[in-house]
Amino acid sequence: MTESDHAHAPGLLPDAIHRAAKPGTVLLRLETTPSREGTLDGAWWPRSRDIGAELPDLIHVLTGHLGPVTRVGLDATAWDELPTRLVIDDRVVHIDSFPVGDNTVLITRGDQDHFSLLVVPPHSTLDAAHAAMARAVRPDNISPAAQILVDTGTGERHEPHDEEGDEGIEQ
């Protein structure tokens, strides 16, 4: 299959997307219809847990596709020190934080237009992050973000330690 075939095959991303994806990448599946299908609208792979350093690039990219972003909802437990707002591209973006542990970021444009993005953990391997991001943007995806991360090996797991010396499964 050529790259142009991938671009037109439903549910597949062009190979160039996979080669370009690295920490800091945003993959979006934005539908122009009011009834967006699938659980997630995209995926984001931040470089760190420092929201002040990571969020401006995400908002800049999203603004180019969605228009002005007014609010961002984040899991408070997943980020270092969350402010209540940031000024990004000369616009105030309000930040809501909740201890939900759902591995997503909720983007709001306007009053009630929400987009849900999978957040791939910064420590993820390249292959695992690619797999998680590709699955998140599939139009037929119905898995929640946490399940995608577990299924693709990007989720944080706490492996039991065997007292006889086994070290568990490598991550």
C-alpha cells in the first residue's frame, strides 16, 4: 500500500504520520459533522508533565484547526503544578483540573464545543506511543483512553514483585 493509499483507507494514518510522531506530537481526527463518532477526537504526546511548557504548543496547533480555545480540562494528578489560566498566543486559556485519572485532556472552543484527546505518557516508547495515537484517532474506536494505554503498553503498570527474585515484566 502506498502512502496515498493509506491517506484514503478508512481508519489508517499515512506512514509519514508514524515516522513524524515524537514527544510533543498532536494527532487529530476532527470531524466536521455535529455527531462525532468514536470516543476520542485525537491524541497528544507531551514531552513532560510540565503543563506550562507543554500546553502552549498544543493550544497553538489546535487553534489553527479549531479556532480559539477557551478552556482546557486536565487530570490534576497527571501534571506538575497546574495554574488556573495561561496566556497563550495573547489569549487567556482557563484551566480546569480534576483528580479523575482518565488520561485525557478536554479542549473547549466557544461555550460548549468539546474535543477529547488521549494523553500519551511522556515516558512512552516510540512504538507504543505510535500505536496508542493511531488507535485513539480511529473513527471506530470505542475504547476509553486508559484502556488504549494499557492495550498498547503505554500505560503505567505496577508489576507485582516476586519475593523469590523475579523482577516482573520489563516495561
